[in-house]
Amino acid sequence: EGKPISSFRIERPPSIERGDRVTIKAFHKNISLMTPGQALENGYIGEVIRVKSLSSQKRMLAVIKDEQLVEVEVR
């Protein structure tokens, strides 16, 4: 009581949580498309998580860009 809390004792919630609806942006060179998806695990901006496309049910790895957008590079 009366003492400051160290920052390592504070846990921040993930940017995206498992089950959240996300927008999956797939891109290759100058072409991109967006489709609705669902996060299959928790993660923070800049991390790679598993997501699922709601239209094709395909699972893929994507980088979290913000609280609603993930990106997948198509090769």
C-alpha cells in the first residue's frame, strides 16, 4: 500500500483474442484482397497468430497489424 506498481507487474490484454472477428488482408506484390476471418489464438500487434477465413474455412498464419486487421503474404 502506498508504493508504486512496477510496470512488469501490469499485464496488458492482447490486441486480438481467440475468437475475435478480424479482417484478413492477403497481398502479393501490387494486388491485395480482404476477407472476414476469426482469430484462433491471442496475440499482440506485430506478432504472428493463426487465423481462419470465414469464407473458405482455410487456416493460415497472419501478422497482427491492429486490433481488427491481420495480414498474410501470398507467395
